[in-house]
Amino acid sequence: MHRHRRGGQPDRYPSGYGDGCYPVWIGRDAQGEVTCFVADMLVLSHAQRVP
């Protein structure tokens, strides 16, 4: 999901396994502006590596 806009309402999307706590990282540039937002929905916690 990628949106390039300022202000307004945040984008919404399903939250993995429902309501709960999910880790979030916010990346900022040298001027302190937000450049990325990463929310881990924890859906890959039981994933298996493909050979």
C-alpha cells in the first residue's frame, strides 16, 4: 500500500489477526519529516523458509 499525500485521514487496512498490539516503525529524513511507516501485522510468524 503506497499513498503520497499530506494531511487528511490515514489509510486503513486489515490488521493481521484482529485487534491487538502490532510493532510499528516510523522512518524520518534528516529534516525530521516522516518518509516511511512500517507496521508488522505478525502474519508471517509461523512462515516456513522455502528451500
